[in-house]
Amino acid sequence: MRNKKKHKEKQRGRQKESPKVKESRIITGKVDMKSSGTAYIISPESEHDVFISKEKTNNALHGDIVKVAIKESSRHTRPEGRIISVVSREKTSYSGTIALSKAYAFVTPDNAKMPTDIFIPLDKINNAKDGQKVIVTITGWESGEKNPTGEITHVLGTPGEHFAEINSIMEEFELAPNFPDYVEKSVESISRHISNDELKSRRDFRKITTFTIDPIDAKDFDDALSIKKLDNGNWEIGVHIADVSHYVTEGSIVDVEATERATSVYLVDRVIPMLPEALSNGTCSLNPNEDKLCFSAVFEITAEAEIINHWIGKTVINSCRRFNYEEVQEIIEEKKQDALSSEIFTLNDLSKRLRAERIRKGSIPFEKTETKFKLDEKGIPVDVFFVEANDAHELIEDFMLLANRTVAEIMGKIKNSVFVYRVHDVPDDEKLKKFSEFLSKSGIMRDFNKNKNLAASFNSLLKDARKKPYENIINLLAIRTMAKAFYTTKNIGHYGLGFQYYTHFTSPIRRYPDLLVHRILFDHIRNKQTPPDRTLLEERCKYCSEMERKAEQAERASVKFKQVQYMEMHREGIYDGAISGTTEYGLFVELKLNKCEGFVRARDIEDDYYYYDETTYCLRGKKTGKKFQLGQSVKVRVKKTDLIKKQIDFELVKPY
């Protein structure tokens, strides 16, 4: 029940603490709150995450920095504790739905990690109406109170409507769609003029064939390729990257704002850019038929894609063409004649050779599929489609990887250098063991990693799974087995790519780490002797990694909302799907037509009582022995959609 009564110090039926348990030490850490109200504390001061029961969270919320007294007991391997105090709040504003009564109001937050409703006095509801989607700011939380107190700052509209839900997602993930006026004004003072002295200081590529290849709806072009046949028969390939660091200087007003944002965020209906539009789509963007400043990696490559040498430095280019991926793919697939078809064919051939060599050395090429929506003027999804990686995408990817790896290798081999690396650790042993067991028990691959060459085993698995019903599931589970890539000053290599050195150099318009890389690299080229402060740079790396995760979560939330909205409008009919997950409560099913995912509750499967068999990762019928397992094809119909929770419920269509 919602109330404002204080908890009693002693609760009836509460067990006494064992005399063997004592508080041994106090640590500081970050709260990872669960929807149940329990929490874990993540801290460098503890080898293991510290469990906090619901009654001992002491008004802490997800993401807060807190002080914790750890209780250690000989009977438990997992450390447990209680939160003593909140050092700092991660956030105080939440989106949610307001419920009004005669005496007060409550807001139920959308965020599943916010385990309590927020109490709102009636004089703080800001004219919100019962059931509306709102933004609430917490103004206080007295000790002993069950609920925090807050006030409504914005009314978003009716739950389930496009703009209300998208604004809610932006609030939940603290995304700022607009730039402050002082930042926009600062951009106006940045000159777009390129002086003669600046041109003379750069290598000039303006007369060399150069073009961009991007998504059809792209507005910011941060990379271009140039191609030139050398007298010795080799190719000179230039990877040209927008020189954002020339315009956004360290410590400037625009730089401080970009530091805070750290990344551009791509929601289903909009881009929330890292840089103001005048820079991202104008001054810095490599728009066609304009002189543009770049930071470039230029390679001499043989016809067999052997790298003879490279050059890294500042350049000026003039792109002669703006291609989209579809145009380039048509040239490649259909051998379509175009003024630049010969150059496209050459780049495609070189990229395939680079890719083959990379895979031979241990790179794992996961299949990539992006879900896209066609929206009407009200934001309603009228169609859903997919963007799958093709030759055109891979052409660009392979040359970007080459540039990123080369830059990282240059800096990584300098003694005592301080640099930003993009690293990817080896898979976790426990996750790998479970994945291997699943493959064996499901009959997909019984001898996974038999030769103890893990990268080769993954490549063999992914190759065998192509065009099979369980291909998407295998890709998904394989990715889940992997560690998360992140930014750091401590190089451990990139396992997934099979690179000893790797960084992000190629997208400074939309990723702040790339901008850091440009600055450090240019300091090296200019022989600047003082390296960056390692501690400060590591903190920036950590922050950028956190913001990247937040952006990914926001993007997924917006896609999920549109998927639920689309299925709500297409409830009729029977859909083919594949089981994408199993739990003790039921099955997750992904539709083959549009990749929308929903849940089938075990209790709704009528022909038997189904239980979760942990040994084979499936639901198994108690009487019949019939099983539902990952990757299995099923037919479903829509049972229920919930736009607020962004959830779809399916029911299986007989015969099962």
C-alpha cells in the first residue's frame, strides 16, 4: 500500500541476526538496484558485489554513490551489508504516470530500477491530470518514510502516445534534445574559413578521387575514402576523417558540452547529436563539392591487400560524390556502370581481402541487423524493415577498422605513451561454459571449441548457423557470451576483432573518445613531449563507456516502444517466430517477419504443465515430455500489448 507512515524499528516476525554476523568494514560504492527493491553495491573496495536486502537500502536509489557497512559471516560466501548513507544521487528526475486522489497524488516511475512510487502533494502537481505521463523531481526523502516526496515539473501527455513516450525515454536516460543558447551562440563564433596558411600546412587531396558512403538518411558525414593508382601498380587508399579537433578546441564551451554528452544518440524518430547541428551537419561534415579539413590515414596497398606503408596526418579534401549504401551495393551486385564503378570494384575487392585475412587471424564477424521504422507525421509506425550488413557496409567497415588499428598500433608501441584504447576482453569462463552446454544439449554443435581455438570455434559456429532457423538466436547468444567492449588507457587488445591494438579514430562527430584520440595523436605528430594525465584520461574513458551504454539502452527502448506499437495495430493474424529465450515462467519468441519479441507464459500453454529444465535450457512438459527450446520454430498470435511497459504477450497456436 502507498502511504507516508514511518516504518517501525522492529517488525513482527523478523528474524534475529545471528551472533556470528558482525559489521567488519565500511566501503563506498555504486547502487545497482533491482525491480524487487533489493540491491547490489559495486565497489573497487570489494572483490564481490555486496548484497543489500530491501529493508536495508536506506532510501538509496539506482546509481547512487553510497557508504555501506559490510556484514561478513562464515556461513555465507556472498558479502551482505546495509547502506549507511547516500553520498550523492545519480538522478532526481523521473518520468512516470500520475495517479490522483482527493488528498494527494503518486507517480509510478517508468524506470524498472526505481522500486518505489513518488508522493506528490496536491499543490505540486502542476495541473497534471489523472493518468497522464509526467516528469517528477524528487524534492526530499525523510528518514523512515516509505516514499520520497516530489513535484511535477513537466506534463508529457497521454501514456502510449508517440511524443509522450519518446520524451519519457529521453527523460529516463537524461538525454538533452536541445543545446543551451550559450553553446549555440559559441558555435556561431567558430569560423568556417580555411586560410591559405592552413591549406599549406596540410597534405592536399582535393584533386584525388574522394567520396563518402553513408546511410541514405545520414546528414553528418565524418568519413570519406580516396583512391589513386600509383606508378608501381599499387593503390593509395586514404581514410579521411572530419577534423573536428580543428574546430572544437579543448576546454572550449562546445567541448565542455560535447564532453558531457559523450556520444550522439539515435532514437527511432530523431538524432540527439553530440555536437550542435551547425558543426555536425555543416562545418565538420564532409559534404560533397566543398573543401574540408580532415585527419587522415593513408595506405599504400598491393592488389592482394598487403599494406606496404602508411602515413597519418592532417589533410584537405573535396569529396566529389555522396553515395548511399544502396547505390554502392547496386554497383557491386549488378556490376552497374557508373562514373566511379571501377573505384568501387577495386575498394570492394581490397576490403574482402582485408576481411579474409582478419578472420584468418581470429576476428569474429557477427551478423548485424538493424531494425528501422517508417513513421507517419504523428510518429505512428506504418512499416518496419531491416538494414542488414552487405558488401557496401563491409567495404566501409574494413577500411575504418584498418585506420583504427593502425592509429592504435602507432601510439601503443611508443614507450610510456598515454592513449585511449577500445578494448574487448576474452569471454567469461562461466558464460562460455553455459553457452557450450547449450550448444551441445540442443544438438546444434556438440564439439564446440574442441580444438581449444575459441575464435575459430565461434567462426565455425556462426558459419554453420547461416540461413538456418536458429541463426539469429545463435548470434544473439554468442554476443551475450562476450565481454562488453569499453574505453580505457590500459591496453588489453580487442578479442572480438583479433587485434592487439585498437582504438576509435573514425567518428569524432558522434563519439567523444575519437576526438580525444585525434588530439593525442596530433600532439604526438607535433612532438609534444608532455603526455595527457593518465588518471584524468582514464576517468574520461570510463565516463564515455557509461554514456555509450546509456545511449544503447535508450535506443533499444525507443525501438521496443515502436515494435509494441506496431504489433498493437497488427494484432490479427498468425505469425511465424523462433524461441529466443526460456525462463521458468515461459518463453520469449522473436517474430521472423519483423523481429518483434514477446513473451508466452508457461501457464498459457494448455496441453501440459511445463517446467523449466535447467539441464537442457528448455521448457519441458511434465506428462508428455514435449519441450520448447531456444531456436525452435513456433507459431504465435498476439494476446496483449502494453505500450507503457513496452511489452508484448503472445500465445502459441496449436498444434504446438
